[in-house]
Amino acid sequence: MSTRRRKTPRTRLQTAATADPASPLSSPPISPADAPSRKRRQTDAARDRLADEVVPVRARARVGELRRPLGGRDPNTTHSSSNISALTASLLDASHAADSDGSDVENSGTRWARTAAKGPKGVLDELVHDLGDAATRCAGADAVAAYMTEHDEWTEARLALLAPSDVRTLAFAATSFRAPAPLWTRPFLNTLGFRSLRKLSIARVPLQNDDVANLRVLGALEELGLVGTGISDESLHHVVCHRHHLRVLDVADNPGLTDDARLALARLGRLERVFLRGTSVTMLTLRTIVATLPNTRIYTIPSECLLYLNTREEHYVVLLPPEYVSSPKLVPSLTLPVLKRNLELHRSVNKHVPVTGTKPEMVQRLQGILNRRLQDERVARAVGKPQTL
């Protein structure tokens, strides 16, 4: 008599595991030959966790499809600057060796080291463009650039990495680069790079005229700071190419800038703010600015010009009585006695004003005083006087 083997009833757990293909309980058995070692499995798992939690992984998608953002979050999620700064710090740990020889160096499992062999376009470009939508990419690129500046991590190669990104603000200081300026300013000559750059600040870094010329392809530049860079009048002529967009210009602490720079400044038609403290310009340049750029605010001026504005009542009468002429246009029609009386009024505060001579000489002299008085008043308003030394 044959005995039939009783069929063991399935438990609920076994049934659920069989019904769910994604469950690990339903996976087919792995042969010992194909099974990786325990140490290898742990290493792979740690690398996957690092890729998901620290490094944004580029989605394996076709061109035109959405890339997977940082940490697998929703593409519309905005990433904070602190998260991006932490990510940048981890990438920089592996980048030091990559900067030296461009080899593929494994360090902390970061993608910067793993993709260093792709060249300068491979890493930060991936980092920034994996952050989601356009606004997030801009914020991400700016956060990376701010981290580089704060921690003195800039190199020429890293600057080139940001060229294709949507970075809007870059700031460099004297300790930012170890290489001379002609080397690290070369990435700005990339006509396809830095198209979104709006604000560039270079402080206390020695620049030559050719270095400033390297900035001419930054077509969207709105704010430019060249504080203490040692530029000269010729350098400002290279800045004129930004006249259609430039709104803020800070060239303070550059003694090489003289009154010869006034013609270049006068061509910056959209300029809203200019900083001139520590330069060698005189009141002649300031008067030219207010005459050609009436909407420009002069935030800082050289100490000599400030002293002149604060003591201009020693050069001519600032507040004219009603019976005296204040408009230069009326001077040619004045009689000789009236001309002399007006000149004597200004001589009362400035003994160097002559009151004698021919009528054409007296007309020219009084017109010069009144014109200077009106121009100085415009300069005082543009500077926001009163100021104190």
C-alpha cells in the first residue's frame, strides 16, 4: 500500500513572500560559486549607502529625462546651503589628489575621485546639474562657490569646473589662488562658460591689464569688484565692454586710477553705484561722473575729495543772496560793475579770487566759479554728504 506524502500547508509569510517578487524571501537561491563574500557584500552596501546619502547620483536616463536629485528627493525640493556645503567638503577631501595628476583616486567613496579621470568638466558640473530644477542649480552652484572661497579651496581646475554651471556669484581673495592671476583668470575666456555670472568680486589679488581683459566675455556681469588689485586707468577701458549690464563697480584702494579714468567711467551708462575710495581721482572725475551719469550714486570717494566737499565754503560762497547771480548763463549779460560786485562776494571767502581785468576775463572767471559751485553741489548729493573724515 503506497502512502501519500502529506502536503505541508503554506504559512501566511511564505504565501506573501511568493506573491511579492520584490521581497528578498522570494528571491531564487544563489549558488555558492556566484555568492560574493560577506566582506564584499558589506563593502558594496556601504558604497551604495554613501552614494544615496552623500553624493548625488546621476540617473541612468536618456537625454531629456529628469535626473535624480540629491539623496533621491523630489526634484522640486530646494537643497539648503548647509547640505551642499557638507557635500562639497566631502568632495574636496578626494579632490586634492585629483587636482595633482587627474588620476582616478578612490577616497572615501566620493564620486569626485571616481570621476576625476573625466577631466575638469566631470565633477562639479555633475554635482551642480544633479540638484534638480534651474533655481536649485543656481543656489547649489553659488553654495559650492561660497564654500570654496570661505575655506580657500580654489584652484584653476576647480574654477574651470564651475564654468558650465549656473553660478551667479564668485568672490576671490588674496589667499584664494596660489597661481599667478594670468593662470586662474583663463577660465573666464571660455565663451560658453559663466553665462549666468552676475557678481564677481576680486579683492587684494594683484591683477594686470590683461587679466582684467580676460573678464570681457562675461556678458551678464552686473556687479564687479576689483578692490586693491593694483589696476590702472587702462584696466577700466576693458570694463567698458560691460556697459550694457554693469550696475555696481567697486575699484577702491587702487592708487593707480587717476583722472584719466573718467572717460571710461562716463561710458558706463547703466552704472548705479561706484566706489572710488583710495584712488587718485580728483574732483574733476567726480564732476564728470555726475554730469554724464546723473543717476549714479558715488558711495565712497578719496579723502582729498571728501575734505574739499566738507570745506567748499572756503572756495566760494555756497549760499548766494538773492540779489547775486547764481546761473552761469546770465553772466555774459552783466555789466562790468555787476561782474565786479559778484566777484568781490566770492573773494570775501577766498582771497585768491581776482576781481580785476577785462570784461571777457571777468565773465570767464565768474562763470567758472558758478559752474564749479553747481557741479560740486551735484557731487555732494551723489555722495550723500554730509560725510566726515
